[in-house]
Amino acid sequence: MPESLLWHVYLELRSRGEPQATTYFISSLKTLHRRRTIGAASLPMLDPNPGEHRMSDDPFLAELWRAYKKCIQNNRTGPAAQLLRDIEGQLQQ
């Protein structure tokens, strides 16, 4: 699942103090989401690391991420879009 790779990169960049980490993460996640929505590419839906949400120090963000991945796995892009907006809002606080 490419979203998992983005999550890991985001957390690493953030831990290194990269000021644009959140911007890069949200932008890339939105691009992947758009591709999933229109079915432009066959993207993997298998979650290689279901416990990766625990890597975040923000428990609310962790739960949003877990719910987002679950929606993607179940091909529910509509609810995932709302969760993506919630993730973006949480990260911009």
C-alpha cells in the first residue's frame, strides 16, 4: 500500500525537523487518493503493516490514519476523502 510508505516517510521527515513534511505528505496523499478514486492505476490495497498508526505520537491522528487505511482497503473512497480532510486538519493544528 503506497499510503503506508508515505506515512513512514512523513514520520521520518517530521522527526528530522523538515519544515515541509506535512505539506509533502498531504499533497502526496491527495494525489494517491485521486488516483484511487478515478481508478487510473492499479494500486495495491493490501496493508503490509496494520499497526503502523501507533508510530504517531498524536493518538487522534493515529486513529484517523488507521480508519483512513481501512476505508482504502475496503474500497470506500468517499468516507476516506472525509478522513483525509480530517487528517489534514489535525496536522495543521
